[in-house]
Amino acid sequence: MESSLMMRVSARANRFPDSPIRKLAPLADGAIARGIKVHSLNIGQPDVPTPRPFLDALHSYDRSVIAYGRSEGEPAYRLALADYYRAAGIELDESDLVVTIGGSEALLFAMQIVAEPGDEVLCFEPFYTNYNTFAMMSGVTLHPMRTEAASGFHLPDDQAILSAITPRTKAILICSPNNPTGTVLTESELRRLVRIAKERNLFIISDEVYREFVYEGNSHQHPAHRRH
């Protein structure tokens, strides 16, 4: 006798949005199959050669067993990261750093650490589409504030930001240089956000995956820079 029971995934799983970036891939593949030239602008795929020392280290890896690493990251790597940030004017040492498997895991962890289910994280749109999924996985409500093309997608004024903060707001999420607009937040904007965060007792989550890609005389700013 066959069972009438059906296996079901959770309601939460059904609410997760598909990544719009990944949804474009089969459409592009179909167009390519029809002989159409496609210029892929949907994903930040590197087009520069991988540094030779990295490849050499992989090829010369001489251990017979690849064991688990430290959950917080290997000491030598964390020391190197601390040196990198100090050179950029950000005072950290290795005990302040935790290594994750990419920026997505870091953002997911950050949301879950600073906010309880039902809390809010303020962010500025346009934003990286998967922020929605990270927030949903964490039980957090993402509260987007619109930025305008006319202002170069820079931040709204202080009063607009303050009016968007509620008793449930726990953090402000920023991305500079921004994905997808490319906007680089200025020192003045970072000072404003740091002041607001201090006044309202909020965390700042700073997504800087493109921090090395700053051009046209701009310089990358971080909320933890000494001058802020």
C-alpha cells in the first residue's frame, strides 16, 4: 500500500527568493545556443590572471593529508590580514578577525550576530540582491532606503536616515564600492553614519568586497578608520 504522505520542505525554504543574477544564466545560455553574442554583465567574474605565487603554492602543497584548519582562520593568515588592515589605517590585530568562506558567509554571520529574529537591518538600495536571502535566513527584516541616480546613489541626508530607524533597528548595512552602482562612499558620509550609529547604539556592517577597485582619484573609506 502506497503512503499518501508527501515530503515537504519548510515554508521558509519556499519563501527564499532565487538570485536574479543566477536566473539570467539559462537565458544567456539559450541565447548563445541560438548564435547570439552575449556580453555577460551579470556576475563579477575575474578577468585578470590569478597571481602566480598562489598557483605555485597549490602545485607545491606537500602534505599527504588536508586536515581541518582553525575555525577562526589560520594564525599566519590572520596576522597577514591584520597587517593589511593596519596599513589601510584600520587598527586591528589578529584576535579581532574571523575568516569565513567568502563574503556571503561573513554577511550571514554578521546579521545573525547583531540581530535577533524580528529585528531590522537598515540598508541602502540599489543593493546586492542576495542581502534579501541572508536577511530571510536570519529571520531579520531588511529595511531598504532608496538612493537616487541624480545624486550618484550617495546617502540620503541625516534626517531621512534617522526617520528610518525604529526600536527594532540593530544595524546599518553599507556596501562601498557599491554593488551594483559602483558608488564609493565619501569620508563625510562615513563620518555621518558613524555618528548616527553611535547616537542610536547601532552596529555598522560594512561590505567591502570591492574595496581594491576604486578609481578616478577616489579613496576607499572604512567606518573604523582612525579619522572617523
